[in-house]
Amino acid sequence: MGRLIKYLLYIVILAAIGLVIYAYVGPWFGADFDAPTAEVRKPVVLNAD
């Protein structure tokens, strides 16, 4: 059981390292992490009785 937990811990650590590497290297391969920057205007109707 201890060996299983140790392997799961190794997999979680490798996944975290892979995610950090992907976050830094991803834009070079075409991954776009920027939020869309478009102004949105919607009318608001208030029911003031």
C-alpha cells in the first residue's frame, strides 16, 4: 500500500512539473492563454416602481 501511495505521489509531482512546463512552452507551439479582450456593452433595464 505504501508503494502505491509513493507511485501516486511521483505521478502527481510529474504532472505538476509538466503543467508548469506546458504553461511556459505552450505559446511557442500555438497555445493561446490570453483572455479575450473585447469590450462588451449590454443595456440594463431597471424596474424602479
